[in-house]
Amino acid sequence: MVMIPYSVPEINFKGWREFLTSFFWDDWQEETAVKNFEQELASYVGTHHAVSFSSARYCLYLVYRFFGCRGKKVIAPAYTCIPAIDAIRWAGATPEFVDISLTTYNPIFSPHLNRVQNIGAISLSYLYGLVDNPIPLIQFAKKRGIPVIEDAAIALGARIRDKRVGSLGETGVFSLQSSKLITAWRGGVITTNNQDLYTFLKHHQARQVLPSRTTVFFNGLITGLRKVLSNQMIYGYVLYPLNQIVRQPVASRFLSRLLNQDPSEAIRGESPKKLPQWETYRFTSAQARLALASFRHFDQIFKKRQVIAQSYLRNLREINGLVLPQSKSKLVHAYGRFPIRIEGLNKYKAQSLFATLGVEVGLNYPYIIPQTKYFKGSYTGSFPNALKASQETILLPMHTQLNQADLSRITSAVRSVVKHHRFYSKN
């Protein structure tokens, strides 16, 4: 049985050809492709400006620096993308956590925020490309004079009322990593109407240096290997031994110098202790050409993902004990991911069951952020929804390569796993 993959890069043959042509033969100092991509994305989102950088994490870091968050608190969900919290930490700020909605995974306003002082910003995170009503958090921000930063990493195309995400707050940040809705393999982009922020970002961008082709190749190789080899079916045979190899002194020194990051951290996908030099390099014309090729068929990508999501919702909504993303009036999800929870079933057990049925599912964030190594023991708050999400959430395959037969197999697998869980829960 062929395994249905959880994620496939949203890029066609033309896109890869554009990237490889640029990678090997273009003059990377030539910025036309970068400017074209930024202009087209800003126009789509509905902002005056867009500026691209090496990662969404670095984009967030720059935004927090601009708004003077050092020594202040940044409101952030307790269950979110760990790199988003890295950006807060690197900017010298401290996250102030709030709980999340269990049907949209967005942060929810907590009355305790009224007692919190010295807030530098609010991170409005649209986890998994789902959106919710942001008005309580936005009203709180306006009352306090706090900037709202839209962490829209995987939410390109989502809408709240009549506006696309990335245009509601002071600024929005999108990811261009390989599994996102459009891709530059790695990269991030900031959208804004704030002229002062735009001037700051362009000045910073102009001072960045381009990476060497060797650096790009090895960083891309490690990123790709980690994604391929972290599959639970082969992790113990391949990724674990590879991790041991790079811990050896000679290999560690060579790769640390090349990547400017602990290679073991890079392979395991851990949060770097410090801002890696890779994150500070300029976004290249090769990446911009790949992003443009991906973005120029984004309407088809977005529509196909909507069709897939509606198929899941239609065929799975009647299953008791299965929690699906919730749609609300005047909100349009991007469905960067399709998260589900089988109530009471640990996600690692669920992943194993799906694997036996030929369906690869994604798992993210085994802990809530307050339990991770940089914050463990520092927080005493209660985040019951975030904790439950971290224990039970799995991500169904969501990409445009899925066909009707795949969707039938996936929905059948969900029914089988739920049935299995019910049987063993009662016995």
C-alpha cells in the first residue's frame, strides 16, 4: 500500500525550473524578481508594502525590534509555532501566554490581560491557517496603544470579514517555507501599511549580505533531509544515527562553521539558542523566482484546498468524538493544515494507527510553549485548551496532489481509527 503523504510542496515543474535556473546561473545581486514578488504579494494582501527576508521567524524578530519590545511582554498563544516564540525571545521580550480556541486554535482574550503591564505587542496567531473573531484582542490593543502583529505564517488568503489576513494589524508575517501555501523553500515576508516600519525594514534589507550558493545548498539539504527522515517509520533507523554522527567533533566543527548553528539542533529541528547567521542573510532572487512561480497559481492552490477541506467536513462531521475545524460567518479559513482531534486519543497513538492504514498524518508541538526548555518552570498559569490540543491534535493530509481516491481512503481511515479508539476505550 502506497502511503498518502501528509504534505507536498505547492510548486509545479515550471517553478522548480525557474529556481534551478536562477540558482545556478542568475546574478543574485539583481533584485528584479524580489521586487516583483514583494509588489504582487502586497497587492494581493491589500497593503502598501511587503518586504522579504530569510525566514518568517526572522521577520517576526525584526518587527518586535521595530516596536521596541525589548524588556516588555508580548501576548502570545500557549499553543503555537515554536519558532514564533523564538522571535520574541531573540528580540529580548518575554511572552505572556493566553489560551486558545479548541476549534480554531487561535488565541482567545483572557481577562487577566487587563492586569498585565508593560505589554509591547500582541501576536495574533492564525495557527494551521484557521481564523477566528479577533475583535476582543484588537479592541484591547487599541485601548492600550499596543501594535497587533498578525502571525499569518500559513494563512495566506484567509479572510476576516472583508479583509485578508496580513492587512488587519500593524503588520502581518507570512512564511515561504517548503510546506506552506506558497513556497520559496525557505523565507518569509512582512506586509504593512506603516511607512516608518517599511523604511526600517528596507534599510535593514539593504544592509544584508547574500548567502553563498554552498550555504544555500547545505541549509536546503539539511532542511529537506530532516523533513524526509523524521517520518516515524524510519526515524530510528536513519535520523537518530545521523544525529549521532554530527555530534562527533570533526563533523560538528565543520557543519557548525558552515551553518553557523549547532548541526544537531538543525537536524532535530530544535529552537536555536541564539539567532543563527542563516536567518540574517538576504532573500535571494532564486527564492523570489520560486515564490513567484508558486504565487502565480495561488488561486488554484487556494480553491483546491477549500474543496479538500469541504470534503473532509462533509464526510466526517457526523462522527461522534471527532472535533473538526469550525467555520463561522464572515470568516474564510486558508486551511494551511487540516487539524482534527479524536477526543481522548493520544496523537502519537493516532499517528501509529493511521500509518498502518497507509495515511501519513502530521504532528506538531508535543508540548505547550510554557513547558518547553526556555520557559519550563517560569509560568504557573492554566492553559487547558492548549494542553488538550498539544496532546490530541493530528493533521490530515492537505495539499493539491490529493485526488478523490486519496480523500476516500483518508476519511475511511479516520472512521477506522475512531472506531478502534471507541472499542478499546470501553474494554
